[in-house]
Amino acid sequence: MPLYHKQGKIPQKRHIQFRKPSGELYYEQLFGTIGFDGMSSLLYHEHRPTQVKSIGESIDVSPKAAIEKNMRSLKLIGFDVPQKKDFLDSRTTVLFNNDCHISLAAPQHSLDSYFYKNADADELIFIHKGSGKLKTLMGEIRFVNGDYLIIPRGIIYQIEFDDENNRLFIVESFHPIYTPKRYRNWFGQHLEHAPFCERDFKLPENLQTHDEQGDFLIKIKKQGMVHPMIYATHPFDVIGWDGYNFAYGFSIHNFEPITGRVHQPPPVHQTFETSAFVVCSFVPRLYDYHPLAIPAPYNHSNIDSDEVLYYVAGDFMSRTGIDQGYITLHPAGIPHGPHPGTYEASIGKTRTEELAVMVDTFRPLKVTQAALEIDDGKYYKSWLPH
């Protein structure tokens, strides 16, 4: 996140003595990425953040492929994924490769009986339904429907939901998640032509410092395993921090669409990027305004990427038989495009109210058994004449 932020109390300079009112030292922690070359933050703890009392039995949560090499377009009925009480248990991985895991989740209860840290991957959590508070060791972020939560790897967090009706679309990325480089100048500031800017981000606030000792369970995900570890001090004992590496939120409703006289390609909808996939936001917008424009997208071949679309709300103008919470997968190697009738029906339309999240991966996705159980089984035939 190329944006400086700070919370709480910090000393005047890095790596110098910083003492409590009692005269004891606070404990400094560098929270960095890409060795010492990437974005980082400096945190100051009440206690040493290294005090492990015990380690429990590890659990394998790595996804298993039902289809290793998929060449069939799929339509997954996302809301058929059942609700579960626990936040981690509710995660159902449907598509994955060595770069990312794509999951659906419907947690009923807040994550408050333990803490969680993903040491493998940055997390993108899209809040389709629900509201609440993301609580991290670096502060809190209120979230509502339509928010993306970007949680860098290594962040210790809990999630407090306002009620039991929650639907999440989650992408775990084994590559850092950034805003697109072309939106930023060489200093990292978002440019004038970018579809969003720094004012749109939800940054951590209300830093809560817990000076507590006892038994604190942190579930840490590493190499596809969840390792339960008991720490001797509360993970949220940070008195202050500053830097560039922290969780933040961004509402899909704050993405300002780029339009033109003729149909614009998907990169104009890009919201986040990694070296292995991109994330785009399709939002309500005016249609193309050339007098002979065809607003529906042209047929196009997915030669280099698998395309995943998660449908949030509205009427997706190029698809039929789509409802909220559905996922479509268009695998690399075969063309896809508007469903029969939608290409012609789009002519003369002036705007769309569609809302969707797209993930384009540069390497093929594997399909899990959980995905096949919610697949309609016939989507790949849906371009045949009626």
C-alpha cells in the first residue's frame, strides 16, 4: 500500500530507545515485505511479540483438485455454499492454482475466540453481504456491503460481524496485492486519471492497546497448514506504529468507471493487480455513446488467462440465467462472449446497473469437489441457439 499512515505513539526516530512511563522499553518490530526491500511498518509492543507457550496439532487445509486440467465453462451457485458458524471453517475453496485460492464463505459468528494470521498469502475479502469491523493489531476498519478488505500477509486479525447474514468472496494471493502501477506516479501517488484515489481508502483507526498476559490462541496459516499457537501476551498490544504495510478497505461503490464511445476492454475496470492475476470491478456506468455502438462485449478468446466473474447485484447485460452470488469460470483456450440475444438487445441501451468482481488469472485454475457440487452442470452449453 504506497500510502504512509500512523496510529498511536511512536518515537521521534526509528530504532532508538522508546520507553514506557515506568522506564521500561517498548519492543520494536519491523513488519516488512520482500526481505527488507518492500513496504514495511514499524510497530511498538508492550511485550515481546515472540512469546510462544505451546503449539497445538496442525491441520491441513490445502485445497484438493477434483479437476486438475479444466476446459469446461462453469456456473457455480455461490449461495448454495452453506452457512457455518466459524470464520475459518466457513471458507470453501472452489478454484485455485499456485498463485491464488478463490473461496466463498458464509460465516455466522464473529471471529472472536481466537486470532488469525495468514503467513502464506495476502487476502482480498469482498463483503457481498454483511457489515462489521475488521480488528487488527494495527487498528480497526469498519466495513459494509461492497467493501474490499485487503489484508497483507502476516497481519494478525479478528472480524466482528454485526449479524449472522454474511456472504464473502475471498481471494488469497501468494503474490503481493497492489493497486495498478499505471494508476500511480513514481512516488506512489494515484494519478488524476485513476478511477479512485487515496481519499477513497478506509485506513486503520481507533488503535486498541491490550496490555494483557495469559493464553492467547493464534491460528497461523503456513504452507497450507493451520498451526494453532498459544502466545503469552495479547496480540493487540501495539502502542503505536507507522509505515506503509497495513490492512485497508476500499468500497466497490467508490470505483469511478471509465467509459467511451465504443466498448471498453476489461483493463479499464482494473482495481488491483499482482504479478499473477488482476482484479476488476464492474460497476453501474453509462454505456458507449457512439451512434452505432454495441454496448455488450464482443466475443473474445481467453488464450492467456482464466476468467472468473463473481456476480454481486444488478442485471449483467451480457449473461442470461445469472443471479447474485453466482460465479462463472471461462477457462483459457476457448472463446466466450454474450449469450444469445444479449448482443442485439444491448443496442440502444444507455446504462447498466451491474455490479460484479472479476479475477483473471494468468495460469489455469484447478476445480475443487466443492465447486462441482454447486455447478449447474450445463453452463458450457448456454451459447447454443435457443
